[in-house]
Amino acid sequence: MKTTAPVEKNQELTVDIEDLTYEGMGVAKVDGYPLFVADTLPGEKVKLVVTKTGKNFGFARALELLTTSPDRVDLKDKTYMQTGIAPLGHLSYEGQLKFKQHQIAEVFQKSHLDIPVLPTIGMEKPYAYRNKAQVPVRMLYGEIQTGFYRKGSHNLVPMEDYYIQDPAIDKAIVIIRDLLRQYNVAPYNESQQKGVMRNIMIRRGHFSHEMMVILITRTRDVPHLNELIAGILNKIPEVVSIMQSVNPKNTNVVLGRTVKKLYGKSFIRDQILGLNFDISALSFYQVNPVQTERLYTRAIEQAGLTGKEVVIDAYSGIGTMSLAMAQHAKYVYGVEVVVPAVADAKRNAKLNGIHNVKFEAGKAEEVMQQWKADGLEADVLMVDPPRKGLAKSFIDAVGQMKPKRVVYVSCNPATLARDLSLLQEFGYHAKETQPVDMFPQTQHIESVTMLSLD
């Protein structure tokens, strides 16, 4: 039987906002029918207009706030929310921390998981934290512009201050934009598949201040390339590496397949918990260095390391977590499917003089099963998977290997809840989950959960 929504497009209503979605949109209900409304908060009375209706929910735009939440703050620049840079920018930071704790608790409740969720560990300065940026370069208003896309579109909003990025990166982007203007290097035209400069990507070491610039181009040849390089080095003294990545395809993927060195080193060096790491253009490296140290410290505490344990670090990347744990464990085995990351991890172990580690390339579940067959008994398993969570085959491998403790670092509450339920079937029990705010002003949630065998 076809059901119709109790509201229709362009209808104006006055509603109470009851909740926030995972994306940070306010939720109002009309006869049980949810309407999602951007830039609204629970407890607010709002006059709105319905913009879209579907079978199970609709969308609306706020016309007027009739009452405001005590958690509402004035965001100095609305483009931060319009572009998705700071979708929670209108919510006080204390409110953001509670929102993230509540989101995990709600997902656990729906999954029938009785696991307490601790208050979120936040930052003293919840802005200007990102150590990596990638911004599009486009022609707008007859001039080369850099900025960010408006939410849900490929329409560029010119920006110079990105709020959540390291201010030194923001300044560098403006300098490079001005050099592109000076030498008239044609920006990428998406609709015509023409132009040269697609994106500017920058990485900066939080502690070292070393900076890498990656010019992402549609074509291999770049007009005035030598002048561009000289200008960057002259105006941004922190730059120790300039790279080029060619991406000729009509795709949303930012980087091309290869990265070529144009100047200096092919990596920058930075520190986590006193350890040095070489970070290349393609390396996965946490974007919030201050909170990364808190996250890793919490994960190591949860692992209960005394110096006698054998640890497996699945998804070991360039070795950041593995090497941090190696200082507190007997031996650490890292496994990572990305082959260049394994080479980086081995180099980083050598760089820090750490010898009680071994890194291997391959699928974690396959390598772990081989290690098990070779007689390896792990005390602790550390997992930090992507948003899609753990593969069922990986969880089955954990059930066979049966490490005493599993420390699960998650960036997605939904897949975390799914995987915790599956691990429970193998006798694992979680005591608590600790959220850590790695991405202030955004809806993204990171957390650490320790599971032990019953």
C-alpha cells in the first residue's frame, strides 16, 4: 500500500527540533514523519519550509529560529557549514562532545550492546588542527580561485581561511594560488576536461613544521613549472618537498596513480609520542596530531601492556601505532595490505632504532592465519580499520587465533557495533568505549574499545 507523507513540498510549518542525525542535521517529526533540517539544534522551535519529501522522511530549510538552544554558538563564517568544513560549527564544543558520546551510545542501544560509553576526550583548541589539506583550483569570476565545494555540489566557494586547518597551510594555499594567477597556469575545467591545475595538496608536520606541497595536475607538462617551484620555495621557507601527481581522468579521486618528486625530499618528518615518522605523499597519517597522541595513549593503556606481551597490529600503515606499542611490549607484528606503507613502516622502525617489530604485507586475516600456523601466540590484537570496519573473514581469523585482548580503534560507530556483536560470539566482552574527538566541528567520531575473552 502506497503511503503519503503528512507534509508536502513548499509547505511552511512551525516545529520543535527533537534530535540530531549522525550528519548533524536537526530532526523534527510531523505525525511521526521525520524532517531533517540543517543548522538547527534539539530544543529549538523553528519555522521552516519543506524542500523535499520521500516515503520515509523529508528535508526542510529553516526560515526562522523562534527559540534557540543554549548550546548554539555564532559561527563567524557560514561558509564553513555550507561547504561541510564545519557541519557542527553552530553547536558549542561541549555540546559536540556530548553529541558524539550520545551517537555511539544510541548505536549500541539499537544493536542491543550493553557497553558504557565514556565522555568524549576533547581538545583545548578545537580548530586549526588539520595537518593535511587538499583544495580544488578552479576559474571563478574570471580569476583563478581556491576554496571548497558547496555541500552536495561541485560549485566552488572561494576561501582563504579554512577554520579547522593549520593556519600555516591556509597561508601556503593562498601563496600558491597567487603564483598560479601570476603565471596564468590554467585551472582544471571539469565540464570541458581542460586546464592544468586540479588540486593543491599540502602536508605539514605539527612538531617539525616541515611542509610538503603536492601539485595535482591534469597534464604532465605544467607551464612555468620552474618559476612556480622557485616562487613556492622563496615565499614558503618551511617547504622541504614539492611533488607532482598527474590525474588525467574525469573522476572524483584526487590523486593520480603516481607521485613524482619535483624538489627536495619525497617525505616530511614528524613526531608522535616522541617517535619520528617519515610521511610520504600517499601515506595514511592521522590529520589531528594532538588528538592522535591522546588516542594512541588511550589505546596502549587499554592494551594493558607490561613489556611481556606479543602484539599484532592489523592495519599497521606506516607503523605509527606499532612503534608506539613496541616501547611497551615484548614484540609487535604489524600487517598491512598497502605495500608502500609496509616499506615506510620498516624505514620508520629503523629511523627510531626499534628492533622488536616485524612488518609484513598482505591481507590481515591471511597473514594472521599463517602466523597462527607457524605457532605465533598473540596476547593483544590492535585493529584500526577503515570506515567499512572488519571483514567477516578477519573476525573469523580472530576467533581462531584467540588473543587475550582486542583493542578496537574505530572511526564508524555503526560498523563498530556490528563487529563487537560478532566478536561477542567468540567469547569477547567489551568493558567500555572511549570516544576521542579527532575531528572537532565535524560529525566524525573516533573511539577506542578494549575486548577481553570471558
